[in-house]
Amino acid sequence: MNLQIKKISNLIKEEVIGYHPRLQFAQFICSLLPFYAGSRIRALALRAAGFNIGQGCTIWGMPIITGGHTLYKNLHIGNNAMINLGCLFDLGAPIQLGDNVALGHYVSILTTSHLQGPPDFRAGSIYALPVNIERGAWIGTHTTILPGVTIGSGAIVAAGALVTKNIPANSLAGGIPARIIKSQLPDNLSATN
């Protein structure tokens, strides 16, 4: 009988590991806001829920946030960061967004994946690696960033890219998989360039 109770208890724990009441409350409050209104209120709600969100951060649509029991300590968003509509943060490991980072629409940042398993179940054991997007980087719409990647400060990742490897600072990368298109971006651009 004790074995059955232990099995049931473990099953319940597995089923509710992704339930986060503070996050759910923040999501509910923010669901009352229309898109492109209340961007600082969303940041405030996530900060109140326990996430590390910097000052001046704008969140234009509530991101999808997933992760286990360490969820709240795994997201760090710097000052004046801009998060656009439809972004996804997989917080199985830390995600660090530096100051002035800009994420376009529907950017997915993944920290978990699977090792290759045997032929009868290829999605093997889960592993997690952190993602770091450094100060001032701009991530284009519909970009997917995979576990373990660092995107250097001032880098630009073109729309639709799949980032599987580190991107150096002040470079332009794009494609599937992302590759360096330009290795050194100028410090200042004007509308006439």
C-alpha cells in the first residue's frame, strides 16, 4: 500500500511541477490589457510575481513562460529591454537578457532539449543549458535560440534565424542554421547609410 501511495504522490508532483500560481496570477492580470498597451504594467506584474525584470523594460504582449520549480530565479531581464508579442522563454536553465536588448515578435529562447536516444525513443534524456543575450543585441522576429548560446553585445540576429552557436559581439547573423553575415557592424548608423 505504501508503494502505491508513493507512486501516486510522485505522479501528482510530476503533473503540477509546471504550475506557478504567482505567474498565473500575473498572466491573468495582464490578459486584461490589449496588445501594445500596458507594456510597463506587464513588466511590473512579472517583477511582482518574482522575476528579475530591470527598470524601463517594456513587454508588449505577455510572453509564454515555461519551466520547473526554479522558474523565477532563471529569468533576468536588464534595464530598458524590449520584448515584443508572442515571445517564449523556456526556463529550464537561466536566460539572461542584458540592458537594451530588443526581441522581435515571436522570438523563442530555449534552454532545454533532449539527448539522442535509441531508435525506439529518439528524444532521450533532457538536458538544460543557459542562454545569454548581451547588452544592446537585437533579435529579429521569429528567431529561435537553442540551449547554451551566447549572443554578444551589439549583435543583430536577422528575422527567422535558428541560432545554434554563439554569435560574436557587433556582428550580423542570419539563416538556418544562423551564420555570420557581417563580422563587424559600424558603431553608428544613420538613416542615409
